Amino acid sequence: MGVTIADVATRAGVSKTTVSRVLNGKGEIHENTVAKVRKAISELGYVPSAGAVGLARGTTQMIGMLVPDLAWAWAGIVQAVVETLEAEGFGLRMLTWNRGEESLRRLGLQVAAKSFDGLLVIEPEGALGSITELHEAGLPVVLIDDRFQRPGFPYVATTNREGGEQAARHLLDLGRRRPLVVTGPEEYGCTRERLGGFVDVYAQAGIELDPRSIICGDFLFDSSRSAVAQALADGVEFDAVFGHNDPSAAGVLAALHEAGLKIPRDVAVVGFDDVEVASYTYPALTTVRQPMREMGEAAARLLLDHVRRSPEAAPSRIIPTSLVIRGSTLEPSSN
């Protein structure tokens, strides 16, 4: 049997009613008593249900942010969130869910301890059940990206599908009819959207992609380099590559260089994101710009509006992508 509110009360030396009042932020309770209850919750690992917590919250001037991991892929979004929150007098508490149930248990403890006033979430695969429970109980939550998979949540997203379409049209305009696609993790909504838009544009041009030409690079440099090297070894023929993010596309460039192929003469390469590395690869990377800083700022402002219960709080916001053309698809003389 799990830890109960009675166990917390016994450990803290208070009544169950007092524990409930601390969890729900109701009534005037001496700060020493609150501290004892929160200490007992932490020591016992008590995770109250969202219903028990009630989320009748005061304000902590802190915002929580739940991310899949601390990979630098989210850096632009996180930096914009931090700057926006600091300007409004709020701090940021980072959480990851890369340890499965243990991560979600810790999230529950943070909520129980009233550690933040609202929650920003990037790509909530695997954490959706817990987040939904908290959201339905009253915790302000804003999702960043992955909008089509999460009806009912406020979100800030970019046009991932349209970004995939932009990449495909650019490559088709260059006469590239045999593309290879290096995807991100298949469970991510952005992966499905980018792939869907890309494949559909090629299909409209009468070109069906060979299943062997769609490979997973997990959004990582090394994984993408290895995947492309394996595709070359397997005899997969391609004259273009669409990497689902810039680290993947940089890994693609490395694999092509190692194989002695010329870029873009032999193979044109398009990435996605337009992070700093895109300007420093050789050749510089053509990429679909995902406005990550704008997304981070918009998500932070949207969440603060909901935390403050502003009547003008928008339900969601979509920020479009754009194509940035560089040397990985066009020879210098072509620009």
C-alpha cells in the first residue's frame, strides 16, 4: 500500500486536516507547520492525487518547465523562457522526465510542495497522463510544440508540417527526385508532422519514397552520421537528404564527406531549426528555420497570462517556419 495522507500527518505530528490544508493552500497555517508537513511529504515520497492537492494555489513567482532531457536542442527555447520570466519577476525550475515513473513521482512532489505556479512542457510523450491530471485539476499548463497530438491544452507551436513541405519543394525545385529522410524519434509529434509534409509534397510530384529511404537519426549527430553511412553501405541511392534537425543534418554532412561525396553537387542537404551550428558546417546548412526563441517567449507569456487568469489570455499560438537557403543545397555561383 502506498504512502497516505495519514502517514504524512503522523510523521509531521499534525492532523490529516492540517496536511490537507497545506496541500491545498487553504487557511492560515504557521510557517513552521507548513515546513514540517512539506518535509514529511519529501521524506516519505508522498505523491498526492491532483484531486487531493486541489491546486488552490497562492503564488511562488516560479514556473516549472518539463523537458524530455537537457539536450541542447531545447536551448533556444529555454533561454527565451528564462529571459521572459526574469523580466516579469519569475524564476524557472527545470525538470526532466527521462527517468520514467521516478521523474513523474518527483513532478508530483514538486506540485504537492507548491514549487511553481504553472508548468511549461516540451514534447510530453510518456508524461501526458500525469500532466493531463494536473491540468484538469487547475494547474496552468502550456505545451510547446506537438499541438496536433494534445487537444485541450494551450500550446505554442511552429508549423512543422509546412516546414517539411518547404524542404521538399526546395529540393524538387533543384531537381532532386531521390531524397533520403533522416527523422527524429518516431514518437515525437514534430517528427510525424515534418515527415508527413515532406512525403506528401513528393507524392504530389508523382514520387513515392522508398521505405528504405526513411531512416531514424534520433535528432543526434552521431546517430544520423551512422544511419547515413549504413544507407550508403546498403546501396540506397539518393541525391538529397532532409535531416529533421540541424544536429542530424550536420551528422549527414559528416557521413557524406567521409564517403567522398560532394555537397551539394552529389547530394543536397536540408536541416531543420536554424540553430547556430547551421552557419558553421561545411558547407553552411540550408535549413527550415524554427523560431525557437519566439516560441519560448510566447509560451512563457501565454503561461503567465493563464497563471494571472488574464481575461485576454489566448488559448494557443502558432509561429510559422521559413526556409533559409545556404551552401548545402546551392553552389556559391548559384546564389
